[in-house]
Amino acid sequence: MAITLNHYLVLSAALFTIGLYGALAKRNAVTILMCLELMFNAANIAFVALTRAVAPQVLTGQVFALFVITVAAAEVAVGLAIVLAVYRQRRTIDATEIDLLKW
Amino acid sequence: MNTNEPAVTIAFYVFSALTLGGAAGVVFGRNMFHAALFLVASFFGLAGIYVLLQADFLAVVQVLIYAGAISILVVFAIMLTRQVERGNEWNQLRGPGLLLGVLLLLGLLFVLTGTQWYTGMGPYPADTVSTLARQIFGPWVLPFEVASVLLLAALVGAIIIAREE
Amino acid sequence: MTVLDYLYDLSNLVQAFANWLSTFAPGWVVYWVVGLIAVATTLLFAVNNTLAMNYIERKVIAHFQVRYGPNRAGPYGLLQPVADAVKILLKEPIIPAVADRPVFLLAPIAAFVPAIMPWAVIPFTPQMMVADLNVGVLYVFAMGSLATIPIFMAGWSSRNKFALLGAMRAVAQMVSYEVPLVLSIVGVVISAGTLSLRGIVEAQAVPYVIPQFLGFLVFFVAGLGELNRSPLDILEAESEIVAGYHTEYSGFMFILYYIAEYTHLWAYSAFITTFFLAGWRGPLLPPYVWFVLKMLFVAFLLIWLRATMPRLRIDQLLSLAWKFLLPVALVNVFVTAVGVFIFG
């Protein structure tokens, strides 16, 4: 059976769902960041697969994927720095206990 | 994706299994260090998927940045926050989140399989690197510059936030 | 073709074999057999160099220190590495009781695989290479960046303070040195106008060590840091932290680390040869002989450094990377870009 565009898109959807579930249902802030990375990557698969099928000559999707990777790198650096700062203040990185701004 | 070679099919399923299995390991594992290693496995599977999609530049960048750099950052954060052994706990959204996830997946599958994608606009370029370079430094040069400023800001910001007083 | 033609470029030999094979075998068989020959010879070359390097290093260091070095096993002690390998392989691999077993067992393999993968793109001659990727340079660095995670896996899963200290040092060092390493090669890539390793060698009418001297300097030093070679080998500083991340490893698992380390070293020599010393180019001798000779020269430089330089402290090491190598690499990129813009 040949692999078509739909196969890649289904893979992307499954990966995105797993990432979303983890980001929603986990306590550890580092896990939540990892799951965000998974969701970024799911979007990248969709970008690359669609550019391969729809606009192969200009590779717009690959350009987008490169920007996504750049932004993800910046996001994870700042996110983990925030996690470390929170851990230093509160001695925990349980996202359900970090609720200073909630009432 | 236009070839019928069985090797491509096998490779696709192997890499998909690696990607999804790694992702599942991140979410369902209990040990944080193992979760980070599963994340690396998942990134590897994705690099393989990019190779199958003939995006060789992206595949290598994926390994270089995700598997080589971002995973190291994650591992460091796990070490420094000292919640490794049973640190990967669920919160109260475990059940509702699963329901939401399944519903989202079904919705996405319904949309994806029901759409007639417009395909077949000319051949794929033989040299993706130079095509990509012409795109980035041509029409996308402004976003490229903004991305570099973003990286600089993130670099400075991360240092200032994480620095001990 | 005469015998000399076959010996001038060994890929002609493989080509002749493939032609003979295709007279009676279907195309996919020829494809797989030729591919396997290429992979197997490259692998054997890479791994057997560990034995050679073991001998060369001990002998050369011994002469630097006015000793004889190994001279008992076989003529001139040539069988010493074999004897050592047999000795280590016969030892029992011990797994610590508190170790994180799956990670502990996986780490040596995860260290070994990225060490041999860069050999796929090394051009021994214009034809003698497994694959000519058009993103070859990036592929090399991607595989190099994979060396970090297995070291951390080993250090963490051993549950040993020396192993963990070594792993922490390793990660800090390798992440720091990767930045100048990648930047230092940008000048070469700009000058050659390609990311393919074969293309880079073909572009070197003059070896890039002359026009790209700054890049060469940074690549050489940062490569030492990335390889964890003396004088930048704080992560295995045996006087401080026993053996660093592989303190708890023994038997064949230790051998895997050992091979990985020396394969990295040879690959690094091969990349300096390719990027800066014009690869296979040279008069008279066959191209692959030139390539191996240049590799040996670079390896000799590394041993020379190890024999003469004292080890750096970790803070000196990190400030060397961030305050010296990185600015120099950036200057090199800028100067090269301006030069290519004006004269190219």
C-alpha cells in the first residue's frame, strides 16, 4: 500500500492529540513543556507533508517549519528558565500548585 | 509519497511507530528522565519522516536542534528541579482530558479524510537546500530577521530569568 | 583498465564487481550487495582504526616521554592492542545493583551508533564514499551533537557521583563547544558554496587551511573540546573524577565507549582533512592514500597536544569557548562573507 498525503496528516493529528492530552493532564511543568514541543512537531509534519503535495516548487511549508523550530527553541529556553525560577522560589514545579495569580 | 516502493511503506510505519511510541512514553511514563529519552526517540522518528518526505535539510535540522540541543535543555531542567523518579504525575484532568483528546482526534480524522486535497503542482526541486535558501532570503527575509531578534531576546531573557541572585 | 587503475581508486574494483554481478543477478540484488560492501568496508575501517590508534598513541606518547612504549606482544609490540581488546572482552560486564537498568544498557549502544554514522559521508576519493548528501556538513554536525545524550544517559543511570559529575561536565563542555565548532565551518561553506563534502574538496584549489586559517584554528580547538581530548578532557579527568561518565562500565560495554571515542577522533581527523587540507587531492599517490596520510598527520597533532599540554580547569575551559573561540568564529564568518561578496 502506498503512503499518501493522508497518512502523514493522520500521523500529525495523532501526535498533536497525544501532545495536547499530556499538556492538559500532567502536573509537572517540564512535562507540559515537552508536550508543547510534541504539538509543535505535529504541526511541522503537516506543514512539510502539505508543501510536498501542494506547493513543491516553493517549499513554503518547509520555510514555515524552520520558523516553527526557531520559535520552539526560543520558547523552550525561556520556558525552562521560568520553570527553574519557579522551582527556586516555591520548591515545586507542580503546575496545579503554582496558583499565586488564581483566586 | 508518490512512490510505491514497499521499503517506503515499511519505513513510514517504523518511523511513525517510533514517533507516536515516543510521544506516548512522554505522556504515560512515570520517570521524568525516561520521559526525556522518549522525547528524543520521538524526535528521531520525526527526522525519519522528514527524510521520507524528501525534506533532507529539515531532517538534519530536526536532529541537530531537537535531538541535540532542546533535549539537553529538558534533561538539565529535570536534573535541576530534582523530581525525577515519580515526578510525572497526573492532575485532575486525566479523564476529561482523554475524552477531549479522543474527540479532537476523531474530529481531525473526519476533516482530514473527508477533504479533497489539491495536489500535483509541478515537480519537487532536486536541491532543496538552495531552493529553501532562496525562499528564506527572498520573500521571507523579514520574518527571518525577526526570528533572529526573537532568538537574541530569548537568549538574554532566559539568562536573566534563570540566573541566581 | 590495468591493475594500477583498479588500485588507484578502489571504487573501480567495486564497480567491476558490480558489472560482473549484474550479468546474472537482478538489479536490486546488485544494489544491496554493493551498498553492503560500501557500508561494511567503511565500518571496518572506522572500527579497526581504534586498534591502530591505540597502538600509535601509546607508542608516540612513549617516545615523547623518552620511553619505549609497548614492545612485548608481537614484533614492536604490534599485538598489544589485540591483547588488550581480548583481555577486556573476557571480563564480566558488571551492572550496578541500583542502576537504572534499561538506560544503563542502552547508553553504550547509543554512544556507539552516532560515532560511526558520520563515516557515511567522508569522501576518501571522489567515488569512495557511502553517500554524497547535499546536506553533508549539517549531517556531520547533527551526528556530532548526538554524542551528548548517551554520555548523560550513562552518567545518570550509573547512580555514581563520579559518573554524574563527569556527565554534567561533559554536557556543559560539549554544548559550549558545539557553537564555535558549527560557526567555524560556516566560512568554509561560504567559500565552497556547497554543503556536500565532495563539493567542498573539489572547491579547494588551495587548501582552505590557508585562506580560512581562523576557521581552521577555531575548528581545531573546538573539535578538541567536542572530542573531550586532552587538554580539554575534564570530563574524564582521572585525577579528579575517576573515569567520568563510564566509571561503572566494564567488559564489552566499556569497549563500545572506547571504540566510540576513537572513532570520533578519526572522524574528526577525516573532517579536518576534508574541510581544510583539501581531502584526497595530492600529486602521484592514489587519492585515498593521500587522504589517510593527512588523517594520520592530524591524529599525530592531537597526540602531540596530549603529550605536551596540561589540562584546563572547567571555568577556563568554558571561558575559552565563549570568550575566545566564539568571537573569533564570528569575525571569521563576517570577514569571509565580505570577502566572497567583494571578490567572489
